Amino acid sequence: MTANTTENATAAHAELVYLNPVEAEIEPNTRDTVDPVTLAELTESIREHGVLQAIKAVRYSDGTIRVRDGQCRVLACRDAGVTSLPALVTPDTATSDTERGIQRITQQIVANDHRNDLTAGQRAAGVAQMLDLGASVTKVSKAIQLPREQVKALAAVGASETVRERLDQGQLSLERAQVVVEFDIAGDEDAVAELLSPQCWNFRATAERLRRDREERAARADAAAPYAERGYVILTEGPSILEHITLADLRTTTGEPVTAEHITTTPALWGVWVDLAEGYFDKETGGEVDGETVDWSTEDDDDAQPGEGFRHANTVEARPVWVPEYVFLDPATLEGSGFELTETSAAIHAARTDGTTTDADAADPDAQAIEAARRDREQQEAQKQERRRVRELNKAAEAATTVRRDFLRTTLLARKTPPKNAAAWVTATLATDPQLLGEYHAGDHLGDLLGLTGFTPARPSPSWPTRAVKPAPTCSPSPWSSPRWKDAWSRTAGGTAHADPSPTSTCSPPTATS
């Protein structure tokens, strides 16, 4: 074609020419198929931005211009209604059809082989830069033809070089990269390492647990701040009854037991660890209640009468409270501090420091008392460690429950039809444990999982008829989504406690483990 061209510039080896895409002739191409989805995306891009890179064409001896490199751009311009397409045109130097064919195929292969697409990490960095420059998510989404949520994910990942590298190495999907960057930006190196570890077998539940750990650390720091302001040293981990000097190990030089009130004038001598405990509070007044004054046998039974001198369990509510633990930092500074070790504590700590034992002489009552005290401390420490272990396992179970409920709500129950074999799974589950739905209050969670406003088990929602296919598959997973199941790791399928609790115990339905 020669008639519909406009020459704008000429170089020694090529000239810039604007062609009409509809009339442009395309040489045979080694790319013998064009992906319609990719072509449609390119068409939308050209509508939005125009042609950003000129095609390459050859001018034959008869003056005809044929496209050699840029087939997809020509086709997309036709679909987009573009009437002028930039082309770099070089003269045909071949002396025969054979030579021309070899030149064409060589150039097409080389041109395609040496095109390097942006890596996912580079694309993420570019999106992040555009937002930093002030572009809105909507504008970027429209400009690069990506959904808004994907733009947000790319922008988040683009802020972390570490995560971008892992994304490009294929170690992370974009979804997981977005989670890891949350911890990387916060400077939580331990969390990042755990999420990237090959041993991270349940990524989403692990991430949720790490989020809760981070929130707990922040809350602990807030709770410890008043003690730091008063001059106490804030400990970074819980003290050991066996290795540290606690208030119970000491007495004043006048023989009185040491309490928190005694140490307020010498805060620099003391370390403080604040830890979570369960406190009880009056539901009406908010005042703190001694748990020993509550008749716990009345729990969940409004008509039950508490024992004499006790209060009904339903009048109180449990809340987490931060409780301080004090340790004397340096035994060498005890002298002159106004405090001293009790005889028993002195003997136990001396034996530990010297590497000796406190084995009791059967004829020595004092030695027997010291040995009994040592064993009691070991038991207390073991119980303390067990409470911490149980608490960590409960936290992991609560995190997994959050992820499971989210999966049920947003993925499984968002389907228009139940998964294959859902009816068989429900039947087998209920046949195995007929009490499952009632025992763990499945109905209490059904409305939330299905998004039914105002639903109660006794009063069906008006939206039930259109969603009747979902209640059975929903009811069966519901017990596993109950907060009461935070200690499910410690129980068998029938509800009895494991003698040796294991975090590998199975307590979730097959459809809710993603």
C-alpha cells in the first residue's frame, strides 16, 4: 500500500510512517495464533493509551508496505477503531523470496525472544510508585486495566523489596505476598521468617496468629508503659520461679513478707513482666469480683440458686487483665536494699548457683523443708509453663477459627451450589456425632455465616427460601466455628480430653481446611 501513508520523518535506515491499520498488510508471522483474551486486553489498552510503541514494517520494491513485527498491535488497532498507527519502515533488501522469508522469520523470532515482560515484583513496584506520586487507585486501575483490589495488593507488595524478590522467585503468590509485606513493613523479621519457612504448613492461620501476637505485644507494651515511667525495668520474657528472685523469695529486713507496695521506692532494682490473666467483673457495676466468690455451677442456668455466700455465675463476666510479675534484678545488690532472701529461698538459689543439690537428710527437718519447697517450686513452674502452652495452643486455635469462619462465609457459602458430595459429607458427619449441632450451639453461628439478618434458630429468616440449599452444609461446619472450640486441640471427637494434647489433632471438616 502506498496511497494512505504520511511520512513524518526519515532516517538513514528507517522512516517513521503512519499507516491505516485497516488497510495495512501483514506479512506471514511465526506467531500463527493470537490469544483472543490477550488481544482484547491489548485493544482496551490502546483505547486508553494509544499505541505506545511503533510497529516495524518493510517497504517492498513496488512501494507496498507490509507489517513484519506488530501483528497484534495492528489487529488491536482495528478492533479499537484507531485510524493511524506509527510504523518504522525499512527498505526490503532481499534479492529473492527465499532470502526475504529467511530474513522475516529470523527477525520475528529474535524480536519475540528478546522481549522481556515485567516481573510481578517490578509491576508491583511501578504501581506503588504511581500511588506515591498521587494517582488514585481508580485511576491506576483504569490505566493498567487491572481490578482495584489487585492494584491495592500490588501497591502493598511494591513497598517491600524483600517481598518483591520472593514474588519474582515464585516463592509467593500475590495473595500471600500481600500478607507477608504486612509484617515486613512493620519490621517483624521473626514473623516474616516464619511465614516464609517451608514448615509454615497453614499459611493463613499462621498469619492470623502472628497478627494476634503482634496485637498482644502492642497491648503488653501499653500495659507495661506505666511501670517503665516509674523506673522499673521491663522484662522481655516471662520470669521463671526457679531462676529468678520473686517477691515470694524475699522478706524485708524486719521480717515482713514483701509486697508490691514495698518496692515502689526502689523501682530500679526490679524488673517487671506483665502477662494476661482472666479477671472477673460485675456485669452491672463493672467492679472487679473475686472468682472464689462465684458459684460456677450456676453458669448458663439463670434459674439455678447459688450456694450460700456465693453469687450467680451469670452476674459476672470474664475479661483479660494485665497482671505484673516482679523480680529482683541483681542478687549482688540485695545488701542495703532493705530486702533479704528467706532461709529457704537462700538455700534453693545457692544450690542452683553452685550446682549442688538440696537432697534432704531424713534426720534433718530443715533440709526436708527446703527440699519440699524446691519440689513445690518445680511443680509451680511446670504448671506455669503448662498454662502458657495451653494458652498458646488456644490462641492458635482461635486464629484458625477466624480463618475457617472467613473461609466458610466468603468462599464455601458464597457459592451458588454446594460442593460435590456435600450431602454425603453432612450425612456422614451427623451420623457419626448426632449431638454435634446442639452441643456446640451451631445455630448461634448459622445466621452470621449465611449473612442472614435477624436470624435465630427458632425463627427462620425470610431469605431462607432462596438459600435453602445451604443450611445443611452450613450447620455441619458451624460447630467447628464456635468459640467454644478454641480448646478443640485437647479433645477427641467425642469431647473427652486427650491425655497428651497435640496440636496435630484433627478438629475441622474437610471443606473448611483451605
